[in-house]
Amino acid sequence: MADQSVLVVPSVLPADYSRLGEEVKALEDAGVDRIQWDVMDGHFVPNLTFGPDIIGACRDHASVPFEAHLMVSDPDAMMSQYVDAGCEWVIVHAEAPIHLHRSLELVNKAGGKAAVALNPATPASAVAHVLDLVDMVLVMTVNPGFGGQDYLSSMEPKVTEVRDMIERSGRDIDLEVDGGVGPKNAAAVVAAGARVLVAGSALYKHEGGLEAAVDAIRSAGEQALADDA
């Protein structure tokens, strides 16, 4: 991914579930780069959300890539279903599978782009030996399971640590941040090293609407890149 670009990826967690197809189209019309589906199983996190059939039913409503963020205890059992449902990216938590290498290889074999996520208490070193298998690392800046949580600025040094690891690897790996991200902290997230920003509540609660929210987050992030140039 080019260093001088900031991608905005909405979480559909705050969307109106009775009209998800329309919500997905509205997000694409607002100029987002990808759409993230927070998949929760009620075990790894205390919530239940989207099955593959729901995501598959929404796939034709937008052309931007879909991400499946698997906040589940047994990702191996379901990841191929999310690829089949139209998710180009599948994000597996480092804390969930017994054999992380195997899980990431399963994503790749299913035809998806593999990504690995880190909960706030999980050190960056947990992904040091799987960078050869992934196209993206996701650093959580909230504890997963619910939308609308406050951004944990204490995670910024970990974002920078992961960025340094990626650069040393020599591979073209995206670095995504998810949790409490909005226009007010997008610059700090990008300055720490992320280039892919997931936003949920900040998009849906923005007084100017979705497009204005996307523009505000992207502009803040790209200004941080310009300031660092």
C-alpha cells in the first residue's frame, strides 16, 4: 500500500440491520475504501452479530472489498464461509486459534487475504512470526465486542512497534487500527504508523452525515502524513 494514502473502512456494527443492503450502498456512496463486518460469536466476545448468509446477501449492493473481522473462538470452522460470502479479507485474532499459522494458511487456501488482529493486552511480538502469511495486521484500540467505546491512546506505541516490524519484514502489509477512531484522533493514529482506519460510531453519529465523516477522517489522516513528510 502506498505510504501517502489513508484508507477509511467503516464498521457496519452501528448500521440499521433492517436495511443492511441500503446501508452498504450508502457507505460506498460516501467514499469508503472497504467495509468491515464485525463477526462475533458470543464466546470470544460477549455479543452475537453477522453470519455469512447476511454478508452474502449484501455483497451485490456494493463493489468495495469486504473484510470479515472474526472475533470468534474457533475461526477455522467458519473462515471459508466468509470468503465464499464475498469477503476478500479475513481477520483472525492472534488470541483465538490454537495454531495461528494454520489458521492464517487456511484463509489463504480459501482464496482470501489473511490478516491478524491484536487485542489491547496482546503484545506486538505475538505477530512477529506470522508476517510472512498476512496481508494486514490490525491493532485494536478498544477491547472488542461492542461499538461506541473510547479510543485507547495507550495503544499508539504498539501501532508504531508493529509498523517498524512490517518495515523490517520488507513485505507490503497493511496496518489497520480499529476502536474509537474518528476525526479527532485520526491524525494520531496515522502518525503512529497506521494507514487503514476503521470507524463505526464516528461515522454514523457525525452531524454532517456519512460522506462528511469519511472526508473528515481521511483528511485528518492525510494531513498527518503531509506533516511527517
